[in-house]
Amino acid sequence: MKRDSRLSGVLHVLLHMAEHDGPVTSEVLALAMGTHPVVIRRVMAGLREQGYVRSEKGHGGGWTLACDLSQVTLRDVYDALGRPSLLAMGNRTESPGCLVEQAVNAALGQTFEAAEALLLSRLGEVTLAMLSADFHERFAVRGGHHDLESAHVA
């Protein structure tokens, strides 16, 4: 089963955007995420609706951050993405007639709910500013120059 990596990808480009002066085009962000600019525009639309980013059309336009990184959590971004499924596992059937399978579903259902609640809680504790600080610590150790357009060129 293919993993849903939208949250990771969006966090990635948001942090790049935080380091970039001025608007960043969908084409440049698509290079960073390894995807098509249309995918970027679709994903960023949900973030724009929540007020996390804004877009400017025309020459010199693109996407810019419209939020304070310390006020936006990973949970906020997850919610803006439409709350994709957190767990790849599920019950074999949702309404089984078999009592054994009903017992299995009940136990798994409780466990899945607890795991999702814990994960959502943790996502709510981590801000974009915390991720940015981690990036800056790593960057300070490595040194050099941060350039979004060349950061992902192999």
C-alpha cells in the first residue's frame, strides 16, 4: 500500500518558503516535492483557505507564507489537508456477522482510536517554528547557502 506523504511534503515546502524572500512559484515548489505544479496548487489551496499561505498571480507571483510559524501546528496543517487517513490498517469487514470477528473489530477499533488520538495530540504539540528551529540547527552545523531552487538538484 502506498503511503500518503502529503503532510510531510507540505511541511517540507512550507519550511523552504519560510527561508525564501518573496513569492515561490508552484513550479519551484513542485521540484522540491518531486511532483507536478498542479498537485502543488491543489494542496496549497487548502492551506490558503485556512490563511496559512497566500498566492499572487502574474509575473513575480507565487506562494508566500501568511502565518506566524509559532502559531501553526502540524495538526493544523494536517487538518488543512483534509485529515488524510493516519493508519493504513483497518478491519477486514466493518459489519461482520461472525461474533469472533465482532470481538476482533471491537478490540482493534479501540486500539486504532487510541493510537490516532495520541498521534493527533502529538501533531498538535509541534509547531512550524519548532521545525524551522531544527532546520536552522542542522544548517548551522553544515553551513553553506540555502537555495530552494538548487537544494533538491541531484
